[in-house]
Amino acid sequence: MTAKNKILLSACLAGHRVRYNGTDKSCTANLLQQWHDEDRLVIHCPELAAGLETPRLSAEMVNGQGIDVLNGRARVVESDGRNVTQPYVLAAWLALHTAQQHGCRFAIMTDGSPTCGSLHVYDGSFRGMKVPGEGVAAALLREHGVEVFSESQLDALQQRLDEVEGA
């Protein structure tokens, strides 16, 4: 029998109230329940792990994407203009450490987040405008071979699991 691949899951998708505004983004999909029952899920909030408080000011990346933040070409700022790049970079490294510690080959991360966004992020203007892109942790995880999916891509993740596990 093939071993079940582990999946790093953003804590807010698991119902934890850890988002910047003190809410969750609960995902009640049947697949998540199935993966929970199969003991695949590793629940983690990179931002809380890095010491950011809940609630906190909203943050967006300015002048680039997650990979640019990691390479020092862009920064993460809060809605009041304060540079919070370092905690977000730390959040990314802690997410990678958790994924590696638990052998996670896959991750499901909250889209839109400057940390976890995998398909879209906010454009840095704080006007609610999303652009295609990825957050700091999603970029770092991908650079280290972890396949990152958004909460809207659970079926695609199931397809990948079937491929790699020979189902």
C-alpha cells in the first residue's frame, strides 16, 4: 500500500480565526474532510507562527510578488504604510520548515494572502484589487518542491494525489 502524502493546510481554511481581521475562511469541502480522516492534513498558520497578532492591519506586497519579497526586490507593508517584510519572510520560512518536518509534498493555502496566495494576491494599492500572483510562503514552498494549491483547486489536488499515489 502506498503511503498517503501529507498536505500543509492554512489554518484559517480549517476554521481557525487567525486571519488579519480575526476571522476564518472555513472550507467545508468533502475532500478536506476526507483528507482529515486519512490523517493527511498538517494545519499551520505561517503568520501566527512568525509572531503576528490577530487581529492585525491588512498587508499587501508592494512592487512585486512573493519571490520578489524573498529576493529583496519588493516589500510587504501594512495598510498604515509600515514595512512588515521581515515577519512575512519569517512566516514563509516557518511554513517551509513545517512542511519539511511533516513531509508535506502538497499545500493548500488561502488565496489572496500576501503570505499564502497561490493564484492571486492584492496589488499593493489597498483598494481591493487582485492580480495574478503568489504570496511569500507559496513562492518559497514552490521553490522547494512543494506543490501549492488554493482552496478553489481541491479537485486538482485530488487528481495529483491520484497520480502520485497510483490510484
